[in-house]
Amino acid sequence: MRNDNSRQSGQVMVLVAVALLALIGSAALILLAGSVEWQKNQVQELADATALDSALKIGIGCDAAKSNAVITEADNFLASRRTRTGALSVAAGTCATPYKGTDTFAGGLSATYNYPYRAHQQEVEVILTLSLPISFGGELGASNTTVTRRAVAQQLAGSVPAISATTLSCTDGWPELGRGRRRLCRGPERGLEQRHLCRRR
């Protein structure tokens, strides 16, 4: 009888240990998912603000000097929010194919700036990519995960109405109006969350 009781007790202990491991693993995955979602929101807000700020530098016409000014403004704005660890590099382009700026920042953040965006001389694109470490990545076969967010901002001419609430429509997204000066629409594109922002001078 004593041996049977010991054997059953040992089996229960094994089952309890397995259940605890499963519970701990589930809790860790839930925490990771919550952290990634929070980081997505933070990176998106940063991309939005950077794009809007750099759009204020967009002038009339397009050339190397103006493109560098827009991209440099975006990078300097981002550097005021995050510690820069690299140096801004701008690849030459044209008004039809964008000038491309890249830089890196603390915390695994990297930035790409494209101006003009898709040959639109009044638009600038900001793409932010954040590498997040996974503390238990060895068990999952991956040591980190990547969050990528982008924003496109447009400079509107001073004589053009910024927005009309009676004609505004955003498909697969939502509009946000702020003092009649900004339009913000969000929708998926190429698997990434995208926002279009407009600000008039």
C-alpha cells in the first residue's frame, strides 16, 4: 500500500509541474503580446509626429537641397525624442524616385525617410522599425521580434482648404479632426499599418 501511495504522489507531482510550466508559458506569451501592442502604438505615434513635423519643411518645387532639408528635419525631430546612435545618411534620388534617408536610434529603433513620397512633391514618408528582444526566445526559436510602422504627411498650400467635414471619408479607417487643420486616416497597406496626415501651412 505504501509503495502505491508513493507512486501516485509522484505522478501527481509530475502533473502539477507540467501544468505550472504550461501556465507560466501562457502568462509569458500574454505579457509579450501586450508589450508588443503597446510598442506598436508608441512607434506609430512617433512616426505620425515625425512625418507631420517634416512636412512643414516642404516648399514649392523639388531638388536635392530641399529634399535634404525635409529629411534632415525629420531626423532631427526624431532625435529630439530618441537618442541617436548612428548618423543620418541620405541616398541621392530625383523628384520622381525619392531621396532616402536612414538613421538609427537607441532601443533598437531605425528610421527610413522617403521624400518625395511616390513622386508626390508635397508628401513625405516616415518608416520606423523597432527590434524587441524576447526574454524566452530560445524556447521559441527567435531572440527578437520586429515592429514596423509608417506615416505619410502632406503639406497643403495655404490657399487650399485643409479639410471639409461634409466631404471627408476614410475607407477601412477613421478620421480625426483637430481644429480644422489636420486629417488623419488609417488603413492597412502592404501588411503595415498606414496613416496619412495633412497639415496646411
